[in-house]
Amino acid sequence: MKTKTSTYTGFTLIELLVVVLIIGILSSIALPQYQKAVLKSRLATMMNNVKSITMALEEYYLANGQYPSDDVSGLSLEITGCTTSASSGIFTCKNAIYDYQESTNSQQFGGFLTNFNGLGYVEWGKHAKPAEKAGTRECWADSSQTTPNKVCESMGGVKTGTKSWRTSSSNKHTHAVWNTYRLP
């Protein structure tokens, strides 16, 4: 009499669970690093745009002996893919808003990522007020979010304090507390 021997091909339930567990662990490690890399690349783009605008502001200063008021229509500058509200000093782009702030106490130019990504970049012109800020750069990160703070630190930022700032996006207004990091 012949006995049937059965050979099963495939994976056991335990083997499949181990593979799913390993994939889960790897994705939990990789996802935050991916999010950090995306924010870092957006910050780099923002830094380049802010640098271009700051250079145009410095050119204006050299020609006129002062920075413009919030009106940036006199700047020889165009940022591809952005619209300008010249009288308010705001450039609106797909992923960021750039705002030139001029007042008697402060002259700064900054970019902030839209959609509340919690990341900003501020640069002061070489002749800006207050004098101790002139020529400096700062990375701003929403204090309630971990990833933007890690991005600022990874750019060589040293935490210098906090600022309360109002952000706007899609007709939503919120007050956020931003950690400020001075960049090298």
C-alpha cells in the first residue's frame, strides 16, 4: 500500500508575520527621514529665493540709500512661478510665501512654507535694523512640531530663542510659537 506524502510549498503564518513586522519597523524608521529630507529640500529652495530677494533689496539700498517700504515693485527681480503683491511686499508661490517686512524698528525678509509645514527662513539685509541682526540668517521652526526643528538643527542652526508669529494659509489664521535658530 502506498502512502501519500504531501509537500506543502509556501510560507508559514509565522514567516509571513515576521516579514510584515520587519517591513513595519523599516517604514517607521524611513518615513520620518523622508519627511525631513522633503522639508530640507524645500528649505533650500526657500533659502535660494530669499537670497535672491535680499540681493535685490541690497541693490535697491545701494541705489537709493535706504530699503524700500513694503512696496517691492521697484526691485529688479522676478521669481518664477510666483505672484507679487508689490504694495504689501509679499510674493506668493506654490509652496511658500515670501514677505518683506519693513518698519522703523526692523527690516527683514523671510520665507515661510505654506500649508502649515512649520518651517521658515528669515534673512536680514546688510544694512538692516536692528544692527545686531544685519546680515544674519535664521531658520524658524514651529515649536509644536519635531521635524521642522530637526531640519533647522541639521542646517547647522543654533537655537537662539522663540518668537510668536501669526501665520496665514487658505484663509486660516493661527498664532504659532516659533523656535529661532541662527544659521552659520
